[in-house]
Amino acid sequence: MFIVSYSELVLAQCKTGIVGSFPALNACPAELLDEWLIQIQAVLAEHRAANPEAIIGPIAMNQIVH
């Protein structure tokens, strides 16, 4: 799902209880990656607080290293 995986899709996946994953390269420019991670953590924390019984899926980031 390269190119189409972005923060909103990750949030939707995690909120349904499955792994929310995306390639780090999709956050372009590189500074956007920090924004995505902060946003994802904040939104999931709000969702967890509002839905204490919900199962929240983990986040998986594909980091390409050469």
C-alpha cells in the first residue's frame, strides 16, 4: 500500500483494532514524519480515553535502511 498509506489510514486501522502501518517514506518531506507520529499518538490517546473498552491496534512504520 505504498503511497496510499498515510496518517488518517493508520488511525482508521488502529481504531478498528488492527495494525496501522505505513512506509516512513510516505511522509514527505521528512519533517512531516514527526507531525504524523505526534498526530497519530494524540488521536489514539483521545480515542482510548473516549472508548476505554476499545482494542487499539499497534502502529508499524516501515523504515528503509541501506
